[in-house]
Amino acid sequence: MSEPTTNLINGLPADCKIPAHVAIIMDGNGRWAEQRGLNRIEGHFEGRKAARRVVEACGELGIPVLSLYAFSVQNWQRPGPEVEGLIGLIETALREELDALVTNDVRFIASGRRAELPESLRRILDEVEEDTADNQGLILNLLVNYGGRTEIIDAARALAQEVAAGDISPADIDEQLFAEHLYAPELPDPDLIIRPGGEMRLSNFLLWEIAYAELVVMPVLWPDFTAAHLIAAIKEYNTRQRRFGRVPASDDQ
Ligand code: FPP
């Protein structure tokens, strides 16, 4: 038997399965800053650089979809300056990265309760979505003012309105119809969730969509996350046997 070949560029085996959708909980910015005696917002600034590295790496690895958890509905409860800093950082990053997203064929979408965001951020989210709508490369799904439970509630409300209007009956509601009312129904469910920062929890992240996702928790703090960590997570993902509730079959991956 011949040795498995390795892709020399990314260190992944040639027969490695690339997940169709990688979703990342970008955790550990605050600890990274505190360890250095810096303000927490400095950690978020470094976290932005890590996000850029990972977007580039996903493009190079041919990962079709990347979701990044940038601001949760719970994050409003943080101290005012941190909230303002984070919202401002997301807005600035999008303004500064718009050209690079267009040039690199990245299609940008934002998921979350947009109506509750400041108008200037709403406008840039709309602008980046419109300007990248025809791009064919990586889909970057940025979760802003996002909550998994809120997303499920919003889908339930939309369906309830359709029932009330007489457009559908309650019996029409199945998993497929429900999923069609989530924020980004065109995306495949995540295959791989990566949580840097070491915490073993899901923090209200894509609760419906991750029903069968593989979770990889890594001790590295998000600002220190590099392409090498992404590759390590994909290698770990390749060791998992995914069964989707079925019994293992010899050729089951
Ligand atoms: C969690 O770390 C991180 C966040 C709440 C914000 C993440 C946002 C970014 C990195 C901005 C990225 C922007 C773009 C446009 C991609 P934490 O503060 O909870 O860290 P801790 O657990 O160490 O306190």
C-alpha cells in the first residue's frame, strides 16, 4: 500500500474531507488582553486580525462557507465602552475590508436581528452584502446581534404569521419549512464548530443548525488563532465518525 499523499501547501492529507461549513465562536479576546495588562477592546482588535487570517485560510483551503460569531444578543450586557468598541470595530472592519472581500471573490452575508443595530452599522452590512452578492468564492456569514434562540423565535413568528394569514396550515410545518425561515436558509448546516478559548459550551450559537455538527474546542485564545489551528481542527474533524443517528456502516464517514 502506498503512503497517503499530503498536500504540501496546507499539510492536509490529499484525501482529507473539507467541511462544507465551518462555524467559529471567536472566544478569548478578553483573556488575551487581560494577560497583557491591556484593555479588553485591545483583545477584540487582535481578534479582528485573527478573523482576517481565517477568512484568507478558508479561501485557500476551498472551504465553501465560514460563519463567525462576532456579537451576540447577550453581548449588549457587557460594559458600555466594550459594547461601543465592539460595534465600532465591526463597522470599521467592514468598511476597511470591503475592497478585499470584493477582490477575493468572497460573498458576505450578515445574520442576526439587524433592526436593533445602529443605523451606520446596518448601512454598511447592507452595502457589503450588495457589493459582494455575485461573488462565487467563500461565503462569509457574520453573526451580528445574533442569538440561536432569537433566530428560532423569529422563524416561529414568521411561520405563525403565515398560518394566521391562511397561507399555510400548522401541519405544513416540518423541519424543512422551519429551516427555510431561519436567517440564512441558503447555507448548509455547519459540519464543524470550532471554539477557541477552551470553554466547553455552545453559547447560544446556531442552535438549530448545529444539530449534527462536530465540535472542536481548542485551548488557544482567539487572537492567537492561525491557519495552523484551523488545519489542526480539520484534521481532528477527519478523525470523527459521523453517523447522523444511524448505526455505523463500513463505508460510513
Ligand atoms: C469573545 O471574546 C469575542 C467577542 C464577543 C467578539 C468577537 C469579535 C471580533 C473578533 C470582531 C471581528 C470582526 C469582524 C468584522 C470579523 P471574549 O471577550 O468573551 O473573551 P473572554 O472569554 O476571554 O473574556
